[in-house]
Amino acid sequence: MEPTRNASPSVTWETFGQREGHRRSLFSPIWSRLVPEVFKDVPTYYRCGNIVASLGLWELWVWQFIRTIALRPNDKALDVCAGTNDVGVRLLAKEPGICVTAIDRSAEMQAHGQHRAAARGMMIDSVIHDVHQLPFADHSFDVITLQAASRHLQLDKVLPEILRVLKPGGTFYHCDMLKPGNRVVEWLYLRFLRLSVAATSLIFGSTDASRECNGYFSDAIHHFYTPDELSDVLRLVGFANVVCRTSIWGGMVGFHAAQKAPLLSE
């Protein structure tokens, strides 16, 4: 992975607000009605489905993401949109001395995630809640992670909340499928994604709600941010020391790390 560099901001407060408003106008009905139904359907095959849809690259991306995360014993970590606790389990395997809290609005995904953690003798606190309003006090966590979910979120709401509950000097780690900076790569990638998601739905016998979302997953990326644009967004919200690394194929997967500035007294 190579770090990306952005000489001048491509996203301003005005354009950020416009783009988030546009995303809401396009996807709010899907976010409120279909996505919750999808996550009732997929817990038992979520990881395998992602592996199939990505032609095996999913595990590489998650492994790369966990490698970027620096942990210390006694750190308090929050995994936002934790799903089946894949990230939380891997964080505890990497540093058993940390405390992990998982938050997700899908009780079904978290029930499966709690089973996975318990099977490995791991303890992960589970909170079922809308992540756009985090039910935690200011400055609560040393490390916060968000993996493979930001495309389904309102970033102008969730990112300020993440910054609020992050401790001064703490780090936010983000990984997701992003909009490739190269238009040719984007065209090829989105068409592949439509085919792979449709094939995965057939293989795993997905519900009608999941099949109805097949086109949404590629549309969500088309209207999302490139790696450099997401770096700009993080800086706009107030994060410091933003670093982005991209995986293969024109930045279709991005790995961001961003800090909350220490208090002046520190």
C-alpha cells in the first residue's frame, strides 16, 4: 500500500454539504427500509459472501486494515458498525489487553458477532444503537474503527460523533470500498460489482430485500468519495494528521488513519 497525497483540498464545507444532501436524497429510503432488512438476512454468510463477491480479496483488505491499527494494552476501542464483530475479534487477537465495544443498529448481526467472540473466549461489549448519535460520553475511546460501512452512512453526522467520543490524541481508523480516482477503473469496477453481488445473492439464496439492493451497492460507491476526497472530509470535520493508503486498482479500497488533536495543556 502506498500513501496518497493531495496537494490542495478538493472538498470544501459547501461541496461536502451538497454531496451529503445529494446522497440522502438518493439513498435515504434504502438506508431506512432495505439496508436493515439486508442485515437481518446476511449475518450467517456475511464474511463468506464478501469473500465470494470480491473474488477472495476481502480477507486481504481486512488483514491490511488490521495491520494499520496501532494498539496498546488497556486501550479502549470502539468498533462502529461492528456487524459480526470481525474487526473486534481481530483486534483482540492482535492485542488481548484492550477493551472492545461494538456498536451496530442490527441486533441480528451483533447476535452472530457475539457468538463468534464467545466461541473464541473473547469478551466484546455490544451496544445496539444508531451510530449517527453515539451513546457515549465525550473523550471515551483511545481507538475507533469503521470498516466497510461508511457508504451506508450520513458522514456529516457520524464523523463529528466519532471525533467527539475519541480521546484527545486518539486515532480513528477507517477502511472501505471507495470511488476510484480513475474513471476507467471506476467504470470497470462498478460493472464487475453489479455482476458479483448479483451472483453472490444467487449462490447464498438471499432474500428479496437483499436482491433489491444489488444495484444500490455500486450506486453508493459511484456517489461516494475518492480516497483523497475522504481525506479532505476528515480534515474538514476536525481530524488531524490524516493519512491515507490505498490498495490495488486505482484506490478502490482506502485505509485512513486520523487523530484527534491533543488538548493544549498536553
